[in-house]
Amino acid sequence: AQNGYTVRLSPGFYEMLATGVAVTNKTFVPLFTINEARIVGTEAALKAILDYGVATPLLVLSAPLMGLIALGLKLTGRGGPVLDRHQTLGQGGTPFVMWKFHTRLGKSNKFGSWLGRALYRSGLDKLPQLWNVVAGQMSLVGPRPRVMGDETDARTVRNLQTVKPGVVGPWMVTAHWTSEDEIQNELYYVRNWTIWLDIQVLLS
């Protein structure tokens, strides 16, 4: 019940809903509105403090390492680019360019060099995404970033886009999730988000 009204969801609707709802009364007509963002108010401020408070110093401290990685990729990458640009859907479906170190040969699954393989396996290929976090486009923890043209079900994508995509998330840390379905784990994360959950994932 909210604002004196009782809202009952039909079977299957909850699975499509990741955010809260607001029930208002306009000229004696109850209006049912689905919130566009899952994390708002104080919770949004706490998540921003965590993101900027961790990503900014990490970006500064890792700058020399990223410079060395870029030089190594230039020397071993067979003339390929140092960074990959991925057109990615952010919160609310807003597109942005996500950065990663270049590790593959063209569109194949083959690594461009031993360094590319090492970066991918260690997760260091994601270091440039700290720029995306500082720019407010990504969060340290969140659902997997979806590049434009992703085949994921549109209803599911809209739920996942109620928060920012993460550098890390349920697909990387399995200790907090019980389902073997990655998307269900991501929806669970969105629906049950707390700042402590983010901290636990980062420390895992």
C-alpha cells in the first residue's frame, strides 16, 4: 500500500520491474508511475562517493602503469590500436564510448600478443574504464556493460539500465549470487542494491 492505495502486480510483472513505483492522485485519479532510476537520493549520493572516492585516486596511481601498458601494446600489437572504443548503452539507455585496452586481433577471439592475453586474464584491460567512472558514465560495480546491438531481451535491458553499468559486477564475482543465470544475478543486484553490497563485491 502507498498513499492510501494498494497496488497488486499481475504474475510475471515483478520480473519486469527493477525500480520502485510512485502512486499519486491527480484530480481524484490515481496515477501509477514507474521510477526511471533504481538508486536515488541518499543512496545515489553514497554510491557516487564510493565511485569517485575510489576511482579518482586509482586513476592517478595507475596512470604510470597504463602508460607502460600502452607502450607495450604499441611495441607488441602488430600495428593495432592501443585502445578499443565500444559504443555502450549507459543508464537510461544513453550511449557513451567505453574504453578498454586493445587485446584482440580485429573482431576475432585471438589475442594480439602475449601482453594482450595477460591483460585480459588479469582484468587490467579494463583500467581505462576508470575514465568512464570519473566521467559519470559507469560505476565501479554494476551490471555488465551492454554494447549497442546487444541481443539481450529489451525488457531486461531496460531494468539493467536503471543503474550505471559496472567495471566489475555479478558476472565476475560469484560468491554473492546463487543463480547460474548471469542476467538473473544482475537483476538481483539491481533490485537488492545497497552500498554494502558494492563494498563486498569490490573486496572480493
